Amino acid sequence: MLGINGLELVVLAIIAVVVLGPERLPEYAAQLARLVKGLRRMATGAREQLREEVGPELDEVDWRKLDPRQYDPRRIIKEALLDDIEDVFKPVSPNAPKPVAAAPAAAAVAATRAPAPMPIGPRLETGNPAPYDREAT
């Protein structure tokens, strides 16, 4: 829960008895019990209020799937990539309308057209250093 094992809990209890003393320890233990009961009551009330506001959809949520400890980036990427492939290879129903090709000739021309070359600035002569811009540093 808090990363405290049994031995550490015993040591903390002994330190509490020594620091608080046996006459004040029951009083502080009762305050701690009231605090824990109040926190439980608040948590239960918040859970019930959330269930009332969200409705029955809250029960349908798979909380284990949303657990951050289950996060595996490799699995998520693999599933995302496979989802795209599954969409491509889905069987087409016989009643589905067939896609209409917009302009096959225009698509072929666009695919064979080479991209425009990027403009290149003036070249430096061999042995000349690159210009230094004092305002850029």
C-alpha cells in the first residue's frame, strides 16, 4: 500500500508511543480512526455521485484497459498498423456500391510528373568562409 512492511510498521508504532506518550496515544489513535472513516465516506460519496451523473455507462468501461501499467508503445503501434491493413483487406459485400474512378488518365499523369526542384542559393567559392551573422547569435 504505502511501501511499509511489517517491521517498519512496528518501529513506527514504537516511535509514536515514545514521542506521544501512553497518555496521549489513545486520543491520537481515535483522531486517526475518525480521519480514515471520513476519507472512506468521502470516497464512497464521490463514487456514488459519479455513478449517478455518468449513469450505467460507467459500469461498461473496461478499467483494466485504461491502466497506465498496461501501456506498451510497441503493442499500440502494432495494433494501429494492423488496423489499417485489416481495413484494406475487409471483404466487400455484394450490395455495396463500387467506387467510381475520378479520372484515371489524370492520376497517371500526376504520378509520372517529377516534383519541382528546390531552389538553391548562391554557392560559395572554394576557400571562402561562410558569412557570419552577428545579430543571429
